[in-house]
Amino acid sequence: MAREGIPVVGHLGIVPRHATWTNVRASGKTAAEARQLYDQMKRLEDAGAYAAELELVPHQLAAYLCRKTSLLLMSLGSGPGCDTQFLFSDDILGDYDERIPRHAKAYRNFLAENRRLQNERIAAFREYAADVTTGAFPQPGNLVSIPDPELEAAIAAIENA
């Protein structure tokens, strides 16, 4: 892909979609794992990737790896020694039921706010449905009118076509 001019970003460290197989744990905590990460990083570099997400790697190793590559290394739970750091918006906003990951920090509790808003949405749709059922909606101010003579002319034009 890189040879075709498509920007490639790789992934090093834990792979969340495989976490059910391997559990969520830091990668690179042993010399063998560190070497494996280094080799994977170099393969990405050789394949033409321009960057890699480095997820849950010990911060000291992440800083070392960053100095040993031309890749832009983006830290997700791998400390400040990479080129960039990021968290997912769900982590920053605290927008999920699960326990927040150790490497993340919730700055707000959007889960509670989103639940409140969902209750408001449901209430609004119930009120709308009730108003339609009872005839309280629409009111004259919600309708577009046509003068009677113009309506009669429109009907005549349609029926005589």
C-alpha cells in the first residue's frame, strides 16, 4: 500500500480486538517481548509505514523505540516519550460502562449525561406520539395553508389533466 502512495499506520503492542485471546496486558515487559516489538517496528518501517500506534508498552521502552525508528510513534498508554500521545474520546469523556483502562483518564462523565439525554429523547417522542394521537399536534401554527379559491383551482387542474 505504501508503494502505491497510500499512507500506512501500523500497530505495535497489544491489539485490542485480540485482547479476548491474550488478555489486556502490557507488551514488551521482557527482553524477548521487547526484541519482538523492535523487530515488528522495523518490519513496518521497511514496508513503508510512516507511523505506528504503540499501545500499552512500558514507557521507558517506548521512548527507546522512538529514538530507534523513522516512524512517527503514537503512544496509547505508552508514555510521553513517543512523538505523540492520544486517548480515545470514550476514555477522555468517560462514555462507557466498563472500568476505565489503567492507561486512560476520564475527564468527564458523559455516560451519565448520555443516559439523561436518552431519557429526554424518549420522553420527547412519547409526548409527540401522544399529541398526534389526541390531535393536539399539529396546531394551526404548524400548518401551511392555501386560500380556498387557489385550492379549488389546484384540484380542478389535477382532475382535468
